[in-house]
Amino acid sequence: MANYQALYTNLRQLKLDRFAEHLGYLLDHQDEAPKSLSDALFELTTAELKYREQKKINLRIKLARFPYEKTLADFDFSYQPGINQGTIEDLGSLRFTQENQNILFIGTSGVGKTHLATAIGIEGCKQGISTQFIRCSDLINKLQTAQVQGRSEEVLRRYARFQILII
């Protein structure tokens, strides 16, 4: 245990924060449930990798600029019985992105269009797909401003680079 603090410091300097966080627990429970060195390292590196992946997902969700975080599991299909749950779940699989298809939700206010679009976008973020959310009025304003400034092409290219663009 003499090297524990040095090891902990090294892990922090290497930015292996979850590894360092779980190390103490693993050592404390080594007597109860002994693990081989390779099993212990596997457990620690797996925790680190899961943490990093979640951090990437959270950053993609933040950068996508969703109005709120909602998932398909949060959607109450009983509130909108006219919406085909199977179709929405298929859209949630993001198969449409591989087939380069577009989705268009049409309906009156308050029926769940933004919720469903956001949920599909969040699923895209979870799967590593570049995603952006922008309100139609904001997009029009940005495009009008860009046109006046002679930057329309640049702004259009910016939005065209996203695999999922939710307007």
C-alpha cells in the first residue's frame, strides 16, 4: 500500500479518473472477493471506458442544443393513440439515417412532435451520430443574416454536415 498514493496520483495525471475512483473500492474488497490482476485491471478499465463513453454522449447532447432531454421511453403513446408506436420505435432505431431518408412530423401544437424529434435526436447522439436541433424561426433568422453578410454558403454547409438535423 506504500505506492497507493503515488499510483492514485499517476492515474489522475493520466486522466483515468474512474479508474482511480474505483481502485480504492477494489482494494478494500480484495479480501472478500479476490480478483486476479488481469480481472481487476479489466474491471477498472471497463469502468473508465463506460465513463468516457457517457461523457462523449453527454457532450454530443449538449452540443446538439435540444430544448430538453426526452427519450422515446418518456413518450406517452396512450395520450396520442393516433401515433403508431411501432413506426416511431423504428425511427428510433435510426435506420432512416443509413438509408439517407428524411422524417417530417406534421401536426397541431402540443401533440408531441418536438418530443419525438428530440428523442430520436438523443438516440442519434447516443449512437455517435452528429446531430443538431434548431427551431425553424432561428434557422430562418440565421440564414437571412448570413445572406445579408454574404455568408449563406458557409451557414448552409454548417447545417448540411449534420447526419441528423432537427428543424
